[in-house]
Amino acid sequence: MERSQPFIVILERVLRRQAEAAPGSLLLACVSGGADSVALFHCLLELAPRMGFRLAVCHVHHGVRGEEAEADAAFVQEMCERHGVAFHLKRLDFPQGAKVSENTLRQARYRAIRECIRETGARAAILAHHRDDLAETFLMRLIQGSGLRGLSGFSERAEHEGIILLRPMKNITKSAILEFLRERGISWREDRTNIDCSFLRNRIRHELVPFLQKGFAPDISETLARTAEQFSRLYAYITKEAECFLNKYVRMAGEGGCAVEYLPLGEAAPLPDFLLSEALRLWSARISGATMPPGAEETEALVRLVREGRSGSLVRPGRGIIAYKDFEHIFMAGMEVPRRAPKSEILKRLAPLLIQVQNEKFRLPIFDTPETRIEVSRDAIPFHSESASITISEGNVCGFEGRKLAITLDKVAFPLILRTRRGGDEIIVGGMRKILKRWFVEKRIPSPLRNHAIIVQDQTGILWAPGMDIPIIPPNEIRNALVIEFNNTER
């Protein structure tokens, strides 16, 4: 903090770094009538002709304070009219005397500011948060158990739910603000709710900070503000690294409203928790399009999916986000489905996109829909359908390669059946029976791909399933082979 610099010079230097304060731009000052925002108003009033931006004021009337709130609004309106500045009043729908939480009031206030920004076409809203506010915010979030993002406090410039917020007074203390007002003989309004210690921030301001100043460190506010800035720098670095990671590894299947994004598990799993958490938070926020960032519980659910979830696990952290894990990927999509919708219904909708990604590696023959069954008699060969063509060929090559499966004809007990798996299916591998589902897990063939994979069966049982070897015909023997050419191995 540069204490030697005059109050207004600090504001000017901050604003000249912001594109939103360019000449001709309209800036919306949020003025409550209290000392901080009145000082901000008078500084902006002086800087506007010097820097070339235009100024308007937004005053939010919370409603809960009745006549006092009306007097605040009248005070700010008169001040604006006296200086020829456009005044915009936003009234919140809270009844007089209502007990409303700090967070509810804050959210409602920011909604009103967003509305005013859009109505006026302002480039940014300017807030009067200062150095002491930063220290109090750090303490409050520390008490509330906030993570790194919360402990970083607030920045000079931030995007909040689609609007730009500027805080040019971040490095100015409350005492400097009061000194500025007194030197110029500027009056302001006092809000009696600011001394109501039923609010956590007020208890911190009037009880905890003075206690720490008296008993531990007279300059505790400055120390806390510096600590918040260190957290802010660290969080900015982590955010940048997380964004670079997402840009490098996240891919998309499908397009428009029918799409899923996916991330290789092998790239995500090695990340340290703090970086993985931020990457998942940013990713889910981008997909949901939510204006507010995902909460800690939502992000932790996604981290647990990566760290602890089994292949086939699905979580719904909120905001319409569906996250799914297979052996090699984390998938994420935005879907509007009933909260109580079963997992099977969700996967049914996602299956075409998941299979598209999963089958890039395996290239398995698949049916578009599970529980499909095609029966082919010996007399029906050569046979052709949308899914496969079946012919008889002379030669000594058997096995599965590309899109073709060749089986020794004399090993087939017709009718031949092409189908998807069923519960209880067994195969014979190395002379031993094995549950087909377990076989798929061993081969790391994920769901829902394995639910659509084509299995070949005759009267004796399963002749072939993905991953199985076909006995090779000795080179000196020539036998007829049943050749199945699959048409769908890419999606």
C-alpha cells in the first residue's frame, strides 16, 4: 500500500489500468450514502472530466430500514442532482423490519446492480470496498471455513455474474477515507445496521478486530489484508494453471445442446488436489453456464469421483451437471433431468456420446440400441443387414481384425445369433468358464459400450465376445470359414 500517495491519485492510477474506464465509457458508481461510497463518488466526480469517462450512480434501497432507507435514497439523489449526475434507484422487495441474512441481502444487492448495469449500458460497476473491508472479509471467510478462493478476498477488477466490478479503493484505508471527507467538508449518512452485531461482519469489525489490535497487533488489519493478497496471487496462479490444463486436455463429443465433454483420467488423476479441484470447478461452471461459481460441496463431489469413484460411477453435483467416470475418462455434461431420475435413464440419454468416445480405442462392433438380437439360419447365408454381412469363405485365416470376424464353419451350430449381452452370460476362455461381465471388466471395456457390443452365439453358447481369441487354423489345413463383417465399429 502506498500511504504517501494522495487518495485521489491512487484511484486514478487504478482506473487508468482498466479498459472499462476508457474515454467515453459509462461507469456506474454504487453509492449507499455512507462515508466510503460518498468519498468514491466525489473522487469519480473529479476524475471523470480528467479521464474522459461518464458517470452515473446506482443506489440500492434495501427496504428493511424503512424511513432511514428513504432518507438515504433522498440524500444520494440530492447529491447527484446537485452535481448533474444521473441517479438510478433500485428497490429490493424486503419488508420493513424483516430479519434478512447478510448473504441474502448481498445477493439481492448484486442482482439490482446487474439490472442497473444492463439498463444503463454501463461498462462496469464501481464499488467502495477498501483496505479494512479486505481484512474483515479475510477474517470472516477464515471463520466460515472458506477455501483458497474465499481467503483471497476481492480484487480491484472482477467479473461477477456477467458484469465487471471495479474496486479502486482496495488499497485505501478507512482512516484515509474519513480524512479525505473531513478535509473537504463532505457529509455522509450513517447506517445504524452497521453497528448491529447480530451480523457476523459487524461483530468482526467492532469486536474481533479491536480485540486483536489491542491484544496482539495494532496493525492487524494491514497484516490481514496483505495475507489476503498473498492468497489472491496464489489463487490466480492456480486458476491460470487449471485453465491451461482444461484447454489442453478437455475434448467434446457431439455438438450444440447434445454434447458431452471429456477428460482423460490419466491426465487428471496425477494432479494435486488443489489444482484438480480448481480445474473441476472451472470445468463444471463452464458447462452449466452458471453465473455463480460452484460451491465447495459440488466441487468436492467431483474430486471424489476422480479419486475414489469406480468405473461406471455417476454423480450429480448440482446446477444440471452430470459427471460420469469410466476406466479411462471423466465425462461431464449439462442435462435437465428430474432430480429423482434413475441412473439408467440418464445413461440411456448419454450413451450415444459416451460410446462414441469409448469406442475410439476399442473399435468394437456395436448395435445402436442394447437388447438387440439378430438370428441367422444356415440357409439365409449370404446374409446382409444394417449391422452386419455374413458370408462363407474358403481359407485358413480366423479371428477378429478390423471389422471382420472369421470363425471355422464346422464349429458353428446354427442358427447363428448376433446380440448384446445379458445377465448371467458366460464364455469359455482357456478351457474355463468365466462370467462375461467380469471378462469385460478385465479387458477394461466400459459401460455403456459393453452394453451395446455385439456378441456372436450359436446353439452351444457364446462363440465370440469382444476381447476373445478365435482358434487359429493350422497353415496346412484349408477349411470353410464363416465371415461376419460388421458395419458399425465407430460409434
